[in-house]
Amino acid sequence: MKKRYSYLIKPLQKLIDIILINLIVYLISDKDYLNFSFLTYITLFWLVTSYLFGFYKVYRFTNNLRVLTLLVKQFLIFTLGYFTYFGIFREGEVVHNQFLILASIFLGITFVKYLWFFLLNKYRALGKNYRTTVVLGFDDSSKNIIKLFNSKSNLGYKFLGFFSDKEYKIKEYLGEFNDIYQFVEDNNVDEIYCALSILDRNQIKKINKFAIEKNIVLKLIPNSNELYSKSQKAEYYNDSLLVLNVKKLPFEFSENFYVKRVFDIFFSLFVCVFILSWLIPVLWVLVKLESKGPLIFKQGREGLNGEEFVCYKFRSMKMNNLSDKIHATKNDTRVTKIGAFLRKTSMDELPQFFNVLFGDMSVVGPRPHLESLSLEYQKDVDDYLKRHIVKPGITGLAQISGYRGEIKKRSDIKNRVRLDIFYIENWSFFLDIKIIIQTVLNVFKGEEKAY
């Protein structure tokens, strides 16, 4: 397994840009107008806008014109944000040297951006920071990509060879289509390029599944008349050669993980401080009056990567030996009166916000299952284990869509898993917000399966 440090490049670029911007502002600004709040504002504004508009999405195949376009767009947006601060917080003040500051920032960031671009290309031309590649299929399009790999060393691709069911008497021929799977595992291949004109739908589906399982980048080489799906992103190598990149899942991008985690922490703290702080003492009295046992019910559930964690709930049943084996059913005699109310309003799930703070769960995600039930569901539902690539949630897309509570028939769990996988593949911050809002509305509206 090759050691990778490429993941450090973008964070380092961001850090250097932020230091440069703050240094320019500090050195040139009139000190009467300089304060910590302004430096914090421009730092956060730069980071947020650069993320939203893809300023740091520069890849090994990106050309100079694309870099310039990103610079101009980011600078125009930053300029608007820069003057917006003074329009809102210092209305009417004349800010000295602002044009000199902005010009210096633009020139400084441009110099650093192209310096990174130049140094990385030189570094890759020396055979460093490379990606090992293979090609599946051998047609005119794949021949072009192979020619590019062999002639443009600064792109940082190490071409190992190609696979084809038609045998070729050249050293780059590695074997038939089915030979690729073992070869890729034995040689730490980073990227697979597939010729769409040669491979059929089933072959593409099979290699795509393999690439996902092995965390390998899959790219498609199309004909000019191919139709592309939303899950594929067009990329141009050497300005003219079109390649389709099979998009990663949203949670494969670290920035999405951090956005979700930060939101989870703040939202959970709000619930714990303003709701659970007074609700726990009240419920402790009510639950204790009706039945013996603790207020908090603890149960092992499957979490991220299938690892077990202790899930917390307000106890809604009398103490029994079946709680770890079967879900509650309609008119379940184990459920207490106060427990029925808690389950009907979903208040029994509120202690799971502590699970979120501990990092075992997320506010939104697939619901965690018992290990015994999970093993049973795996037999009936394809791709069931995909649910485990994200943290389980207190609420989820399946729950607001009517698939919660008791599993009565096989289609219930199939539909639940289908929606869970859709959520994982199409996650966005606003989808989480939408699910949370709908969950709150369902609590007030009441749900048929909340028992």
C-alpha cells in the first residue's frame, strides 16, 4: 500500500492563502480600522466562498485557463464580501487603502496559486505523486488516453497497461477483461479507465461495484454521442480529451463529513441544554411512578462500519427479557402508559442526542438496528451493508417517508434500505434540514406506526 500525503495539499493551500490574506490586510490597512472581527470575517468569508465555488478544485489534469477562471471568480466574490462588511458594520466610514489591499491580495493569491500549480507539475514530472492507472477496453478513445498518459509525465499518471478480450502482441497488453480484478488488487491500482464503446452495461456495473468496494477511482471514456447520467462528471484532459468521472459519494468528501459533524454537535447541544436539562427530571418521576426500572434504557445497536455501540432511549416498557430480540408491536403489553405517550411523540428517542455528542450517531441517518435483526435483513436485502458506511441517525429519510417501527413484511425493510441508500448517495446539508423539519411536523401530526 503506497503512502499518500496528497490529502494534505489542499488544507495546506488554504492555510497559506489565509495567512497571506491576513498578512496583507494587517500590513497595509490603517490600524485605526483594523480589528480582530474584521480579520475573522474575511477569513471565514474566504473559506466559505472558496468551498461553495470550488476555488480549490484544481486537479492534475486542470489547465491554466481553468485556474485563471477560478481566480477571477473567487476574487470578484471576495471583493463583494469585503465591501459588504463595511457597508453593514461600518456604514459611512471611508476605508483607507482598500483598493491597494484588494489588488495586493489578488496578485498575491494569483502568484501562490500558479506557484503551487507549477511546482506540483514539476514534482509529478519527476515521477512523484503519481497515480497508477489501467485501461479496460482498447479502441480509438482509449488509445488517446494511453497516449496522453505516456506523453504527459507532468500529469502524474503511471500507466500500467490495458485489458481486452482481443489479444494483442504488445507489452502493454495485460490480459482479458476478467483478469483486471486480480491485477488491480496485486498492483495497488489507483484509477481504472473504461472504454464505453466496448463494454456492455453489465460489465460496467460489475467493474463499478468492484471499484466502490476497493475504493478505486473509476473513469469512463465515452464516444462523442454517449448520453451521460447525473452520477458522472465530464472532465477534459489536455483541453480536448473527454473523460467521465464516476462521482464519489457525498460522504467520501471530508468537507461534507465536517459540515455534518459540526451541525450535529451544535444541534445536539441545543437539545440537551434547552430540552433534556428539564425534561429528564420530570420523566424520571413519571416513569418511576408507573414501573420499576431505570429511566434510561440502554441497548447495543450496529453503528458506523457495523461496529456496536450503546444506544440510549427513555424506557417505555416494563422490564422484560425480549427487548433485545423483538421490536415493539401494535398493542404491545410491555409498553407502559407513559411509554406509549413517549413512543407516540418520539420523545423516547431524545437521549440519543447524547449518542450524537459522543460521536456514535448523527442527527440524520439510517436508523440503527439490533445485530440479530441486522443479520436477518442482510439475507433478504441486497446492498443492506451500504447503510453502515455512515453513522446511524435519530431520524432519517425512511422514517419521514412512513417506513418506521415494526417490520411486518419483507417489502418494509427493502423500502427502508432503498431510502437509506438514496439518502447516502444524495446527501446534502439542506436534505438534512428538510428531514429534521418533516420529523418535527410528523411529531405534531402524529404517525400511524409510532407505537
